[in-house]
Amino acid sequence: MNTSSGINNPSSLKKVFKKRSQSKEVWHRLKRNKLAVIGIVILLLMTLVAVFAGWLAPEGYDAQNIKIALKAPGVLKDHLFGTDSLGRDLLSRIIWGAQVSLKVGLIATSISAIAGSILGAVAGYFGGKLDNIIMRCMDVLLAIPGILLAIAIAATLGSGMTNCIIAVGISGIAGFARIVRSAVLSVRDQEYIEAARAINATNTRILIKHIFPNVMAPIIVQVTLGFANAILQAASLSFLGLGAQVPIPDWGALCSAGRSYIRDYSYLVTMPGLAIMITVFAVNLFGDGLRDALDPRLKK
């Protein structure tokens, strides 16, 4: 009897000794979450729409034809989503709006993530009075609802896309700082950190080379969830007139422009509102799935 047939079988050996890298393991678990996959697909489609808006949009976002103003969806063959009060194609403006809204969300989230991660890491690693000072400042920011804080900052700086991005970015710093601080506290006393200190590694090197790589999982999850919140806040500021200004087609600004006609031409609010809802929903699905995939307790 040949008892070594299974051992000599290359496919069996491959299955036994194969080791997935951490990224492959996370992707493997993420793929099994059907809702997360749906979120990824929607996000990819939205990203492609934003990147290729110039090719996908039937018209320019400010192209006007007053003769066909306020035509409902489906009435005109060339205007699938209808037209607004100035005869501009609503589908084109929503497509261009994807580029604006996603860009604002991405930049604002980057500001929050970078600033919040640095503050949280410094507070968690050094501790003491510095920790108290930084985290009490973060507590003050957290005591104010994010959207109210963003409105206050945008109102102070003035309306416009740049100030909107800054306002949304600042309002999200505290959330990142608390999460990163908590993660750093859990790893700063590990043996490999003590070993780095023993060989006289600088604090900057320890933070960059040893701390941050081991606390990236919660940061990545917070980035995905913070991205959805940034899109909502930016749309809210634009709706209030503190974000994108005419004729820039931000989704929030489109909803604001259509609210005057909501009784008779509800599609002017419904269409951009659906774009916001679908995008935020997809980001949340992806964020929830990514959180589960990065949780080592859920490894199988």
C-alpha cells in the first residue's frame, strides 16, 4: 500500500503548506461578505463615473437651453433624468457632481486621517501632560456635533469648496485621534517596542517604523467610515450654501437648487439625493465588511 501518495501529490502539498499573506487573508475574508462586495462594486462604478465624467456626461454641467427647462425624466430622449430650471441636463450635472463630491470627501478625509493620526499617536505614545492636553482639546471638538462644527468653521472661513473641505476635514480630526490613541496604547509596551528603545531608536523612528504599521487596521476602517460622513457633511454644507457655489454641480448644491421646485418637480431633489444615498450606503457596506475582515477574532 502506497501511504505516501498524498504527501507526494503536489496539489496536496500546496494546500497544506500554502500561507496567505495578511493582505490576501483580509481579501479572502472580505470576498465572503456579499454586502461588502456589493459596496465595493458600487464604489468602483461611482469612481469610474467620477474619473470619466467628461466622457460619460451627455453635456457640460453648465450647458443651458431655457426652451427645455423643467422637463420631467423620460419626456425628452436626450435627457434621461430631465432638466432643471435653466434647461441643464440633470444627468450630466449628477455625473459631474460625482467628481466634485468624491473629491471633496477624499481630500477632507485625508486631512482628518493625517492630522488625527499624528495627534492620536503622539498622545498615546508619550502620555502624561501632552496626552492630557491633546485629548482634552479633542474632547472639546467631540462635544460639538460634527455637522454643527463644520457649519461653524465654514461660516467663519466663508463659502467655497476649499473652505468646505477644510471645515469637514477639521470636524473629523477628533474621531481619528481617539481611535489611534487607543490603538497606540495597546502596542506601545510590546516587546518589539522595548527592543527598539534598547537599541536607542529615536521616538520618531519607533512611531513611523513600529507603531503605525501595527495600528493601521483601525485607521483604515475609520477612513472608510469617515469618507461616508465627509460626503454627507460636504453635501449638507453645499445645501446650506456654504460649500460648492453656482454653477459647480455638487450633489448637495443640486438638492438645494431643486428644493424650490420640490412640489411640482420633485425629481430635481430626488435624483441627486439618491446619488448621495447610494454612495454613502456603499461606503458603509464596504466599511463594515472591512472592519470584520480586519478583526483577527473573526479569523477562520
